[in-house]
Amino acid sequence: MAFKVFSRLSAVTFRLKSPPPAACSALSSGCGLTVEHDRRNRRFTVAPPGSGAEPAVLLYRFTGEKEVDLMSTFVPETFRGRGVAALLSQAAMDFLSEENLKARVSCWYIKKYIKNNPQRSYDQRVIA
């Protein structure tokens, strides 16, 4: 399944390894979700398809040259229970790998996502 990630410089197709099934099953029109990466504001977002509703957001901050803190996720109530936070978390973890970054994880949900989706690449990126 392909998702687009946008930076201030370019848009690239972002392939999620195995998106959560709930992300597509609860959404209409064949899972037309787009994960956007706003590097300038250090956040990933997913907007509900076909609406002007508030987007789901994952925030991070740089704490060192090659180190970030994955601070928080927020999914609006009307958009919850559909795997959107998992999509954001996976996009953030893939960003760490692509950019060769390490992360401290402050967000309880991202910690849960990593625990429920064990991958060696994730373990190598997370600072205990």
C-alpha cells in the first residue's frame, strides 16, 4: 500500500511495509489516506478523506544532531479506532530508518505501537 509523504522540498511515495488492516477497513473510498511529513514543523499528519476535518498528527522534535523525541500523537475523536495513529507511527519509524536517526519515545501510543509491531529495525532506532 502506498502513501505519499510530502516535505517542504519534494513529495515522494512512501510505502508502508504492512499498514494496519483497520486503517482501510473503516474508511470509505478504498483507503485514500495520505501521510504528509511537514519537516519544517516537525510533524506527520493524516487528514480524513473528503472532509475539512481536523487532521491526525504525530509531533517530534530534534534533541541532537541525529536524535529526535517522538513526542505525541493526536487523532480527532471522529477519526479514532481506524488505525490512523498506527499509520502515523509507522511513517515516523520509517523516517528514522531512512534518515539514520535515533529516537526517544515520549508518546505512550508510539511505545505501544513499537511493542505490538516488533521489528529489529525499530529496536535499533529507539533509545531506551
